Amino acid sequence: MSIPKLSYFDFSGGRGEPIRLAFHLGGVAFEDDRFAPAAFAEIRKTTPLNQVPVLHVGDSVVTQNNAILVYAGKLAGLYPQDSLQALFCDEVLNGLEDINVKIGATFGLKGDELRQARANLATEVLPRYLRWLAGRLESRGGAYFADQRLTIADLKALVILRWISSGKLDHIPADLVATAAPSLAAYMDRIGATPGIVQYYAARAGK
Ligand SMILES: N[C@@H](CCC(=O)N[C@@H](CS)C(=O)NCC(=O)O)C(=O)O
């Protein structure tokens, strides 16, 4: 079978990025098919649900980023083999996906509508999820979300926490993670300092 091909936007974030990180960290060969956001209107016409990411594997074109991420995590050795630890990992993946959906629902809004929707995210919705994540992390020992080691849950958490903290989301304060869940901010910095992750972004700098 040929190597899997992941099609996603050419930026270092979003639903495709944890999948890229998992393949990279696991040394799994894959085709990193990136396209400019401006090309999405055309590319989406070719995908099963008019969405990305999609993974081309064998004769199949597979949708749903968490399912693809679990597959990548299994190939990369970054997904728990123990069923209970896998459950803990999946719970965090799906909670994080809720965050993607809730922030995504505010894209396209403008003016006061955007301000209000983002204020609701910043004051209620995101702090609730961030505190929940911090609680989960603490209950698993404080270092990782599952399996007492780096898993795909940590990769997805890193990507989303960095996004929330980027200052690029209008009306979402860049210090939201630090103020709502300080332990999660420290966790984000620690996971981000994982040598393979640092090396990945160093290699991507300037591309
Ligand atoms: N349920 C899908 C959602 C994928 C999704 O919404 N992707 C965004 C880009 S990150 C997209 O393609 N949006 C266009 C649309 O939904 O029309 C998944 O989990 O992968």
C-alpha cells in the first residue's frame, strides 16, 4: 500500500496539525499535502463532506480528524494500548474537538455579533473547558492526559491551547489559558518543549 496522504491547509494549526505532528514524531512516512487557504473553495469540491482534513489511504478517502488522528497515533505509537487509557485519551480528544466546533461557530460573524459571541466564549465557554481539561490533567498525574506518557491527546491539546493563546482570535485574550487554568498554561509550555516538537517547528520555520 502506498503511504497515506494527508490533505489540509498550509498553516501550523487547525484540525490537521496534530495528525502531522503524530506522523512526524512517530517517524511514519506520509505525504504532507498542504494547500493555501485560498485554494480551499476548489479543493473542498473534491472531498467527501466538502471538509478537510482528509486522509487518502489505500483506495479510501477518510474524513473526521479525530478518527484520522487515532489512526496516526496507532501507527506512531502515540495511542494507548490499554482500553481504559484509550478511553481517557479519546475523551480529551473529543472535548478538544468541542472547542474547535465552538470557536469555529464564531467564524464569519462580524461586528457586535462577533464581539458578543467571542465574549461568551472568553468568559464562559472556554474557561469551562479549560478548567475541565486542567482537572483531567491533574487526575491523570499532572504530566499527560493519558497513559502517563505523550499521546495524541497532548498533541491536539498543544495545538488548540496555542491557538487560543495566539492573540489571533479577536476578542479572545491571549492570556485566557493562563488566567482560567494556570496549570494548563504550564503544561502547554512543557509539551511544546518536547524535543521532537521543537525540532518539527524549527524545520518548518520560514516555509
Ligand atoms: N467533523 C469534521 C469537521 C471538519 C471541519 O469542519 N473542517 C473545517 C476546516 S478545519 C472545514 O472543512 N470547514 C468547512 C465546512 O465545514 O464547510 C472533522 O472532525 O474533521
